Amino acid sequence: MTSILVVEDDPQLGPALHRGLTAEGYRVELVRDGTTGLQRALTGGHALIVLDIMLPGPNGYRICAALRAAGLTTPVLMLTAKDGEYDEAEGLDTGADDYLVKPFSSVVLLARLRALLRRGGTAANGRSVLRVGDLWADVTSRRAGRGDVEFALTPKEFAILTCLLHAPDRPVSKEEILDEVWDPAYTGGTAIVEVYISALRKKVDAPFATHSIETVRGHGYRLTPREQP
């Protein structure tokens, strides 16, 4: 049974999420403060974490950043009453995989959860490892890196990288990336793709002084073999 950790202090929403997700067949652990939430998340064993931002103790941003710093790649869906591009960007910058603004419907929540849980399918043409230059991603083990150096990618970052690796040297539009990586229930614009591409470049290009993820003006992005700037 798939295990989901819910970190939510709202006395009505927390129990409602617990009941609703349990009814859908998930094993749900509900905690109501940031300190306990971080402790439980660090134990591992959860397939997904639903994380409120405004919590007693460490907030959701701090918890998510701590999880990623510890090397935990469990998908994180952030919940917040805030609404705005900068709030979303802040959550994603700390390593969250998706972002849902309250109030939300159970249909949308379940669609987002299923999308996060199902990511990491099989590579095209039956290949397990995709390569462009010294950049690689193993879709079976969900590992990626340059040469012998591995990256710590979030599930959505990994999905975007594999999307680009499937089409080396071909421009891939933001709309294509949205269709491939985001759930059909997502109604936001393509600006969110730019946020994730920026985060991905910081991990796969910047530490190696390379520019393999190119911006194709007016279209999208193209992945090229490793090049020195």
C-alpha cells in the first residue's frame, strides 16, 4: 500500500485529507507541526509528502529545503493559502515538486498526487539509460549525472531532464514539457517551466561550467552535448 505523509495543522483540513486519502486506498500518516513533520519525513518510507507551508515550528519551505539537503528525493506537494508566482517559485526553489493553492477540490488534489506517484516510466525504444555527451539519466533507477558525478534531482526535475534527453539537439517547446511532465489538471501557464529549467541548470550545468541546456528564443529549450562556455 502506498504511504503518504501529510503535514498539515489545520484542524479541519488535516483530518479531511487523512479520511479522503485513506478512502482512496493510501496509507496515510498525519502530523500537525513542522518539527514532527521533518522528523517523520527524514525517516523515509513514504512514497509522497503533502506539506503545508504555514506550520507551527519549521515552515514548509524550511522543511522541504532540509529534506533536499539531506538527499531525500521523495516527491513533495506543497499546500498553501498564499497565491502568486513568487510564492510558488519560492516553494519550488526549496525542492518541492508541485504546488496547490487552498481551497482546492479533492479531484484536483488526487490528480496531482497520481501524477507525482506515477512519474519515472520507461525510456523510449526500451533504453534504460539516456545519454547526451557525458550527461545521462537512468529511468529505471531514477539516477542521473555527468560522467561519474551524480545529481540529486527532484522527481519533476528528473522528468524534465529525461524529456530533453529523449530529443537531443531538437528544440522542445515549453508546451511539450508541460504535456509530458505536468498533470493534465494543471491550469497554470508555461512560466513554471522556466522556474524548473533554471533549477535544473543549477544542478546539471553550473557546477560543471557548461551550457548544455540552451534556450531557443521563442520556442523552448534544446539539450546539446557538453560544451565549455
